Amino acid sequence: MLLTAAVLGTAGLTGWVPAGAFGGTAADGGGHQAFYATSGSLGCPHDYTEGGMVDSLEGEISDLPLGLKVEGVLVDRPLRDDPDTCSDDGRVARATFTAYAGTMVVDTEVQRADNERRELSFELSASRPISRVVVQVCRISPLPGSPVRCGSLQSYPLSVRGTS
């Protein structure tokens, strides 16, 4: 089951949501966490990433996950079906997903999109329980010396299942 930020926002929930809270079962893999991040580009909203993370590998030493399945989208505008939304600024969107065990980085995944809507499906995994995931979207120019424009870091702490 995949939850979007809008669903969690409407429900007034934040943090790790136990399995079954939205009709899921233990077979769905555990807790769910929605995510949303943007580069914060002024004027036209060129890019964003959104989707959900689900526990994919339970730890034997903790109720926190050793693995998270991440699914969602990364959008960089303009898109072919909405060319008037934004003009092409020559930059690409880069979304970075960083998994932490406490303060230690345990896994990182980087995805890119260039004037497209890219479906995301990947796993963050670690040998230590993952306690939070940080997501950041940046606009990158292929021109040397061009500034990188990044949005705020979006941090998603994962609490022990059933205590969110």
C-alpha cells in the first residue's frame, strides 16, 4: 500500500504509521511513511518528488526497519503534456534519499529527471535499523560553474512501529 503526502496531511498524521492504519495488513510489509520534497524554485514549480516508503525488511534487534521500499515519482517540468506550466530552464531535477541509523548514513539513492515524470521504485537498506530518511530535491545545470539550487531537507523520522 502506498500513501501520498496528501492522504497523511488530510488525516493529520506525521511519522511512521503502523501497518493496517489505512486498511493495510501485516503482509503489506509493516509501517508506511509518505514523503514530499521540492527544490523550492521560485516562480514556476519546476520539480518535486512524492510518494511513500514501506518497511521491507524487519530487524531482529529492533522494531525499526533494515530496509525500506521507496515508490513514487520525480517530476521535472516542462512536461510534454503540460508545456505551458514552466519554460525549460536547461536544468534537471535530482532527488537524493539518504537513510540514517542514528547519525550515521547507511544508504543513499540519487534519482534524476529531465523534463519528465519519472516513476521511482528502489530499496534503501542497511545492516543497522534505519531511524530516519532525509529527502532533498535540487536543480542541477549541465553548465560548469552554474549554481546548484536545492530545496530544504525534508526529514522523515521512523519511530518504533505502533508508537507514532
